[in-house]
Amino acid sequence: MKTDKILLDHGSGGLATKNLIEDVFMKRLSNPFLSPMEDSAVLDLPPGKLAFTTDSFVIDPIFFPGGDIGSLAVHGTVNDLSMQGARPVFLSLGLILEEGLEIKKLEKIAQSVADAAKEAGVTIATADTKVVEKGQADKIFINTSGIGIIENKFDRIGIDRARPGDAIIVSGYIGDHGASILLARSGLPFEAEIQSDSAPLNTLVEDMLRAVPSGALRLLRDPTRGGVATVLNEIAQASDVDLKIEEDQIPIRKEVQGVCELLGLDPLYLANEGKCIVVVDKDHADDLLNVMKQHGLGRDAAIIGHVEKKRAQQPKVVLQTTIGGLRIVPILTGEPLPRIC
Amino acid sequence: MKTDKILLDHGSGGLATKNLIEDVFMKRLSNPFLSPMEDSAVLDLPPGKLAFTTDSFVIDPIFFPGGDIGSLAVHGTVNDLSMQGARPVFLSLGLILEEGLEIKKLEKIAQSVADAAKEAGVTIATADTKVVEKGQADKIFINTSGIGIIENKFDRIGIDRARPGDAIIVSGYIGDHGASILLARSGLPFEAEIQSDSAPLNTLVEDMLRAVPSGALRLLRDPTRGGVATVLNEIAQASDVDLKIEEDQIPIRKEVQGVCELLGLDPLYLANEGKCIVVVDKDHADDLLNVMKQHGLGRDAAIIGHVEKKRAQQPKVVLQTTIGGLRIVPILTGEPLPRIC
């Protein structure tokens, strides 16, 4: 059966499924773990702690400046593992396809998955494909779960480890992903194209872990949905501290600032897919920043604030504005930005 | 914000997401791995081999006789791990929710996940929730990925290990899940309710692995999508052998047979969610069968055929019919049965 679109039959589990998997996926993703097509992949891992994470991707549009849902799904899970100080090793790939999806698009996405996995040094070890009727999903949804190895020599990295005095670093320009997607979706004419920052942070994090003594790097977090503001609030809550950030230290591209003004959004709440927030012992902050700046993905890293002792009952995040005022930065509420990742 | 339905805001990553997770999931699924709400769970596993698998569930209807999408998602992944001879330990839970889904239904599903995980002895270690606009998904899709431990004392279990002479066992009545879903969907009046067989096979498999010498149990496979016929064809292909099964040895409930006649379906192609196909050294087949029959989920197990040397270029599956003829049982093609799991 020759077709250029996904049919319900491709999800039957029978011959059409087998052919689709071989033609579209095995050609690009084949490896000794995935290729036997067993119900589970069999992995050999060194003893020690593992990190395990899952993320579903429902982004709209599925192709966007700087990436597509395939590369994003790999980067997102690679980054979630990296944020735990783990070295990402194996990923799963769970696809939900809408009947009628063009197979050419699926091939392009499969190629993006393969390229992104190769770049990040991870193996797609196990996969699954389901098809639903036209109108019961939107083109393609992808779940990636991931396994990473945590080297025992590092102290635990955790969202509850921020201490008063610690420095807060962001690894580069914020809001690029969110601004790019919202702009693409708005259909508004806008001179400059904004690229998503979608990228795998694992090698940057490896460099960072080596740069400072074990324990000095308190925590890592990637500010995806909900943006920098939401992550900072989660850190404040989990560590029971206040965070103070300085507006004029936060790296924001002019174009992103422009889109935010156009659409009435705050860049602190825009999603990032290739950035991390770091909390580090202040005595090692400059060393860490220098190492980050030597990595392509940390070139524009900056110290944006510091951790303070909690002043009131509730931990809070405070922004020192460019014009000198102070304002509280709450966790994201109100206007939702759906399907940003 | 008090609401009895899922809103887009529940997927924002901000406060509404946090509240939904706490109210619906943490109440039921809280454990030391999931509760810190880090980007990844940190797992401590014994040295040795691991099994890793992923499966997305898009079943329609989401509630059906014998289970719901929540219990099914746990059973499906527990079973995929078990089929590799692994002891399932950790599961991930990735949810895609449609705007407008009733929160009461989500709570019921979360409870099913919790109950099924408890019964199977697995921990939900990491989770993710996304929300898409009304009409862009159908109520709820669930991805579960899983990690299991493979004890080193067992020989490899693999789909390529069937050898001529081996016996083929099925662990019980076939087609219950598929018949149950199709009947529920058809809206046809039918006297008897057919229950899905959705169940966790891990303790049955543990008993089976202990029952026979290492190596005698060649392979395990759960005949889900595509049914027994598709799994047998996959075994024939991977092991490069013919399989011969006997129609009058295959356990099929009268009610399932009835639904098949009503809807024009072959029970060999109906999905099962609590059954396994076993290929075992013929000298140990009776011992294994006896052990299986002592387990609640193997009570109706039967030897349904055996492995033969390949006769022609292409491996094939042959059915000896009740009336004495032989017919080839191909891999599933043609009429798809969408969203059966």
C-alpha cells in the first residue's frame, strides 16, 4: 500500500505499522538497542545512580524557526536529565500521529530526532507509534523519556539547595523560544525572524560540573514552560529563600523585547529550550561564569542576581527594575500560552 | 480558580499546573522519587542489566469494562518489561489532556494509575502534564515508559530464540480486551458484558522464570495490538522458523467468539492486555504449564502449538483448523481497529 499520508492502518500493530517503522524510523534511528524490536530494550549501565525523566511535546507549529517537534523532544529530555547533573544516555520515543499527517513531514521529524540524538550523544533505545483518527489529535505529539547516569563523585544537585548569598546565573538570552513560537503563531509581520534557542545543554553542564568543587553548584534548572520567573519561584519555594534579580543584568535580545511589547508579554515568563538557571556558591560564581562563556551555549551567560534570606512568611522573587524600583515576580498565572513545547 | 474541567491554564507550567498536580496526582501518587518535583527522578538501582520500554495509550473509550486508560497504561508497560524477563520497578507518566476534560474523570484515572502501580509493585518516578485546546486531542492520552531489572542469572529471553520442536503456550483466553472495546464502541446490544483482560503479568512471569531451567524459556511476548496472529508472525520472522498452532487448543470465550461473528472479526487478531505467548523447550512445557495454571492470571493457560523447521523461503504461521484443514495466518493487514490501546 503506497500512500503519502498516515493512515489509521499505520497504527494497527500489523504490517503497515512494521513497514512505517522500517521505512521512516529504522533507516534513521537504527541501533543495536532499538533494532531487535523487542518489547523492551536491554541496557547495560554502570553501577550508581540514574536519573529518569519524561516529557510530552505538543508544540504548535510542529516546524518553527530553529527546530521542530523532533529536535525539541530530544533537547527537552536531554536537558531535564542534565539539570539533575546526569549524563543523558538513553531516550525513548513515543509518537501519537494524527491520521492524514504527511509522511514527508514525519520523515523530516524522524531525521531531526536522529540528528539531535547524535549531537547530544544519546541513543533512542525504545519506541512506540500510535495513530488516532483525523481530528482526534493535532498532527503529531511526541513523548520522550530519558535515562541518564549520575556520577557519584558529585554532591547532590537539587532545587532545595539554594542558600542566602549564592549567585544566580542564566546561561544566555532569555525568551527566544517562546517569542519565536508566539511570533510564528501570531501571523504578525515582524522584520527580524527570532530563532528558538532549542539546544542540548549536556556538554555545557559537563563543563560546569568540572569547573567548580563538588557542592558549590547548588542547582540547575531549565526555564521552559512558565519561563525564568516560574523557575525562580520554584527555587525560592523549595529552598525557602528569597531571590533578588536585577533587570538590567538579564540578557534579552532587542527582537524578543520587541515581540513582548507587541504581544503584551513579559519575557520573564517566556519559555526557553536551550538555557539554564544556575545557583552557585558566590565564591565560585565568577569561575563558573568564565567556563560557561567558553561554551557555545553559554557565551552570553550572566550573573542576574543572588539568593537572600527569606524576609516574610512566604518565599518570594524580587526584581530590581532598571529605573530603580522593586517589584515582586510571581509564579505564572492568568493568560496561558498553550502548546509552547 | 475553582473549576471542574481542565483549562488551558492547567498546562501553563505555572500556578494552575502546580495546583492540578498537587490536587489530582500528588494526593494519590506521592512517593520519595516523584515528590521532590525535580526535572528528573534520581534512582538507585542494583548493578546489572536494565530493560527500558515506552508505550502511548490512546484508547477509546477511556473507561471500559475491566479497566480504564490509567490502569491500562500501567499494565501495558509493566507487561512490556515482564516480556523481557525484567522485574518492573519504575514507571514514568506523561499525560496529554484535552481542554474541557472533567477533572472528576482525571481523578478517577489518577486513582487507577495509583492502584495499578501498587498492585504491580512499581513506582511512578517522574511525570509530565500537557494540555491542548479542545478538539486537538481526545480527552486524554497517556505515555508510560518503564525501567525494569534483569537478573543476571537468567539466559537472555528474545524473540529470535524459538527453535524447531519448542512448544507454544498462551496464558489464557484470547481476545477479551479487543472484543470488550469493540463491543463497547459498537453500541450493539449484547447480552453478556465482556471484560477487558487488562492485568499486570509480572508476578506470573516471575513464577514462570523460576519454574524452568535458565534457557528453556525461549521468549515471552504479549499479544496486544495485532493480537496473537501478529505476535506469532513476529516470532516466526525473528527466529526464522515456522509456527503451527491448533485451532481447537486456543482458549477463546464463547462471548468473544460471538462478538467476532457479529462484527466479522478473527479473534486471533484481537488485542489482549493481560496475556502472554510463551515459547518453551518442549521438555519443560508441561512443568511450565502447571506452574502457570497455579497463578490467577495463568489459570486457563494452554499449549496451542509448536515451532517447526521453516519449509519455504519465508517463515510462516499455520493454523490447523478444527475441521482438519490448514490455513496460513498472516500478519495483520487490512481493516484497522484504531485506538484499541
